[in-house]
Amino acid sequence: MKFCSNCAGPVSLTVPPGDHLPRYVCASCGTIHYENPRIIAGCVIEHQGKILLCKRAIEPRYGFWTTPAGFMENGESVQQAAAREAMEEALAHVRLGSMLSIVNVLRAHQVHITFRATLADPSFGIGPESLESRLYAEEEIPWPDIAFLSVEFALRRYLEDRRLGRELLHFRDIDWRDGKPVMTDGPSQ
Amino acid sequence: MKFCSNCAGPVSLTVPPGDHLPRYVCASCGTIHYENPRIIAGCVIEHQGKILLCKRAIEPRYGFWTTPAGFMENGESVQQAAAREAMEEALAHVRLGSMLSIVNVLRAHQVHITFRATLADPSFGIGPESLESRLYAEEEIPWPDIAFLSVEFALRRYLEDRRLGRELLHFRDIDWRDGKPVMTDGPSQ
């Protein structure tokens, strides 16, 4: 951020009075521009015992496989965002179930929220952000080609819970140090 | 938003190619400025059977009572944000427990995430954004003076679960139509 979106004046990083963190503050009109984490909403979709994955047609991680997920929009709920992403990426009309996982991706300033879901009707397809959509049996899942650590976490917890006949909510923090991920799990509930 | 934070050029609301929603797009440098919901993280703090509430010293809802909560910051987890707000608003060092509620506040473009918590040490106080901090027994809670609908929801679910000896996660959407709140609950888990 270089300029004020309110008056076009230059902004600089300073700690506003009464605050404790540096913010982009406009020297001309005084507007404080806060920046906050964004929510990525998605779902693990099961159909006839298999999991629906999409091959990404966009960066980052072009060509890798993911569960449908994307940025939550203003005016929608987290649940609506998760269902919308399933429609956009896999042309899938889903029925959302319980909340599966919440992953804090600290460096990216993101919170990844994933629900369990099933196909509300058996048809699905390939959205504009996908190269391919496919139902995978558990033993077929291409683990080395899963796009994101948060997706792998959600998928593994999903399958583990399914084997154990339970539906818990799982927590993980993902940080990066010296180019390597550092992962910390909270207690599942 | 009137000007581009990257180049100070004028922005206008248009649907970018491949998108489906209007965004603020810069006519000069082409930057697309996305706006997304923000997370409010907080906790219901119990100590010796009572609930810790703070009287707000800031708008909105100056003078009304709330559980500690506030905007999640970049670089922290939802859990860290909830604990930090307890420290800032009530000088309370808390031990977080399970996740209590997630409320989509649609018009405000906010997601309110609330945890259960206890005091890690019995001292607490009055932070700069509070006029007063107090432990309330269940029957003393000043319901008409609770600051926000999402806080009332979290508090009522907390107390109900406590009576029933369980710790569920509860969901609600809050929208506004004709000046009145419209509330829809999802299935607790």
C-alpha cells in the first residue's frame, strides 16, 4: 500500500495513537487502513465413498489437486462460500455437513475453514478454475500432488474420522521458518 | 474506495474478466482491490462459575456489556486473537478451551468466532477500551445491556451447554431486513 484509497495522498506505516501495531496511515486525511486475515472456505465432498478433487487450472499450485475452496466474499456466510466454491470449481451442488477443520495459515494471513459435504445430486463437472475433476477412492488419493498443506490436513482428518465413525473439528497452525513449514495442532473437539 | 492504493489512480466498480462480482479496479495500473469479510475473535471467560464481562468504553455500543472480542490481526491465529483481546480489554490471562460459536454477521462483513475460556490466573482489570470489568453470576447477567446480538448468542449457548454438561459448537447467521435482525441457526455440532 502506497497511497490512500480515500484521498490519494501518500500513506506511511506508523502506530496510530492508542494502537499497538503499525498501520498504513494517510498523512493528508488521517484515514487508517487496517489489513486483516482473510477466510478461505471450502469442503471435502464425499460421493459413494469417494472424495471429489479438482486439478487446479490457476496459480498458485497449477496442476495440483485440491478440494474446492476459495476466498469468502462480503455478504455471504462461511457456509455459503464453501458451497459456492464447490459449484464454481467442480460444478457440484453440495449439501454441507459439519465443520471439519480450521487452519491458521499465519504467513499468508489466511484462515482456512473446511466443511464436510456430500453431493446433493450426483452430477459434477469442471469449473473454469479447474483442469479436471475426479472422484478418488481413499487409496487412490494422489498425496504428493495435493496442492496445499491445509488441504492435506483436512483430507487426512476427514478420512481418519470416517474410519473411526466420528465427526470432530480439527485445528492446525501452519507457519514457515527457514523455508520449512512448522505445524502445530490444537485439541480436536 | 476512491483511489488505487498502488498508484493513486481513480478506481471504479467493475466486474473483472473471469470474475462474477464487481470489484474496485484501477483504470491506470489495473490492480484489482478485493474486499473480504473480517474475523472478530473473542471468548466467554468463566471464573469460579461466573462470567467475565467488560463495559465498552468505545463505539459502537459505548456503555454496553460484552465478552472480550475484536478484529483478528495479520500474523496471529484465531486463538491468539481471542486470548489477546481478553488481555487488552480485561487484562485477563486466559486459558482457551473449545470453540463455542461462529456467527456470520452478513451486513457487517464479519465472522464472529468465540471460544470458551477460563482465567489462567485470578487477576483481571480494566483495559483502555473498557469502562469496567466484572464477574457476573448467570442470574445477574444484564441481558438488555449486552452490546451485540452475536455476544448474546454465544453467552446463551455457553450457559445452556454448561447446564447440560456439554460443549457444542453453535452456528448462526445474522442479517438485517427492514431495520430488524433476521437470525438463522445452523445445526450445532
